[in-house]
Amino acid sequence: MADDRVEDLLRLLAPQVLGALVRRYGNFDTAEDAVQEALLAAATQWPGEGVPDDPRAWLIKVASRRLTDLLRSLQARREREEAVARWTPADRWSAPAADLAAPEADDTLILLFMCCHPALSPASQIALTLRAVGGLTTAEIARAFLVPEATMTRRISRAKQSVKDSGIPFGLPSGPDRDERLGAVLHVLYLIFNEGYASTSGPDLQRAELSAEAIRLTRIVHRLLPGDGEVAGLLALMLLTDARRPARTGPDGALIPMAEQDRSRWNAEHIAEGVALVTGALARGAAGPYQLQAAIAALHDEAPSAEATDWPQITALYELLMRISDNPVVALNHAVAVAMARGPRVGLGVLDELAADGRIAEDHRLHAVRAHLLEMAGDRPAARECYLAAARRATGLPQRRYLNGRAARLADGGGQA
């Protein structure tokens, strides 16, 4: 098997193997070390010797042996014979197959629930999810979020310790707790995707590897919970949004707004899959926020041109979304939709009401939207000042360059009145 196919298989199996070991032995941190060594052994051996008939069982066996060695080392060093005996089953190699070889779906989903435990901060949830379920190294995660590796190491270590201290059992929660934890999982995946699609800092507009990882993990959750409408909605939203990525930047990396993008470069396969997912989810019952956002994204993606976009329908969907989601960014997007459907002056009136919301009043996006609507209304001097105000507040270099460029274009007399 080619090296890249082995790598793909190992990334798929890693959370399943880790989940199996944590379920059986506990001790999240040590189990992860053992799994990493098993993955390294597989990456070294499988390309030359071939993939075993049951690669998951092979990894579990190798990782379990390594975990036993690590626990014995802990026993010797810390003199915790009794504690280690409780961690490790006495008949570790004759355990029922159902113990370590339980359905991998359960283990992967449980592991996601653990990583997204409400006791952890969103930053810690993201880091632990990418490390334990995504299989990214600490260095890769640190690079993705533009922090020193030592900082990310501490963040992940604290997250693991918090999971250990919480004493949560390795199992799927039930009832309202399950819904809350699933909501946390979806929120973390959404944050990972957004950071990849529109980086909040740094020199690049987007980090495709983060968006791709969020889509991969969301596909896993959708495969495990195919009947959940919000899981399907989130996957659809990611696919429909990521479909535009090839056209979002020019050859120099500069941002290209949606209205000016070459739609022939959009990913047609992602659009078709996303539309099918959200259509199926909406048909099953009441729509949640991810389904509504996906429906909005589908209207954008299916429009043959910016001028043909169904803005009245998008406005109506944002109004439905605002009823169930008190999110200022949703309200900001609603103001844009209103402006496109009913005129920029009407949109500016909606925006004036939103400006009183302290959660977004100083966000560069509010000033950028105001600038755009003022430009549409023909007030070029005021639009230029708002573009400059937005640029001062933007944290990403591509956004600042784009906003300063719009302001300079107005100063030079370019653009449309």
C-alpha cells in the first residue's frame, strides 16, 4: 500500500484505537503516548510488509502492549503497585473481544465528547480535539493557531488534566447531557472550520488544512449520527462554504469578495453534496441554526451570478435564524441581506440598531459592512472613512490590505457610485 494511503488509514483509525484504550485502561495521557508509538510502528512497517487483515486490531494490540510497559514503568518509578494493578486488568490478553474491539463508532464519538467537555475552554477543546481525534502533532496545531509550540503543549496538557480531574466515565452521555455535549462537539468543529476558512490573524486569509480537518471530523460524526439534522446541516454548511475557497483569493493572495468571484472555479462536487445534505435534513423536521445557515449558503452557491441571488429568501432565512440564535454576526449578515433586497439605506437603518450591541460594535466587520452600504448608497467620503476604520480594527493582514485598498480606490475616484 502506498505511503499516503497508509497515512490516511492511520488517521482514520487513530481515534478508534485511542478510544478503545481509554475505555479499557483509563489514563488518557498515557494511552495517547502508547497509541502514538503504535502508529509510528505501523507507518514504518506497513508500507513494506503490507497492511494487516484487521489493522485496527493490530494497532490496539501493539498499543496495549506499549501501554502495559508504560504503566509498569510508572509503577516502578512512583511505587504505585496497587494503583497500577487497578488500572490494568489482570488477564489483559484474554479479555473478551467485545472489550477492546467494541464498535469503533462509539469510541470515536465518545472521544470527541471527552475532548469537548464543557469544563474545558473553547481553545482547549479545539486543541485537544485536533490532537486526540484529528491526529495532528502539537507542533502542527501550534503552527495553525500561530502560537509557540510550548504554549500549545501547556494548553493540551492542562486540557488532559482537566479531563482526568473531572472524573467523567468513558461512555456516551444520555438525555439532555448528550444533546449539550453534542452541541459542544459541533461548535468546536465549526470554530476549527471558521479559523481555517477566514483566519483571524496572520499573513494568510485561509488555512486550508484546518478547514479540511474540520470537514473530515464532521464527516465522521455524520457517519456515526446519520439521522441528526444539525450534524448534517453543519457538514453541508462547511462543504457549501468551502466550495468557494478556490475563487476567494487572487494570484497574489488578495481577498476577492463573493460578488466578484469567478463562480466557475467553485467546487461543484461540494456544492452538490452540500445541497443534498441540507435538503434531506430540512425535510426531516424543525430546522436548527446549522441547517438554516446551510440553506443560506446553498442559495448563494446555486445562484448563477451575484445579481441573480435570491436576497429576499436569504433575508427571510436570516430572520428565522435570529429567532433561535442571539448572535450579532447573524444580525450583521441579516443587515447585508436587507440592504441587497430592499436597498442600502434600509440596510443602514438595520445596521444602526446593531451598532449599539457591545459584542460587535468595535468589530471590523461591522465597519466594513457600513462602508460597503454607504458606497452602495453613493456616500463615497463616509464609505472611505468606514473602510479605514475597519482596516484599523482588522487583525488579519489580508483583510487589512483589502479594506485599505477599497478606501484608496474611493480616494482615487474609482468604484461605482
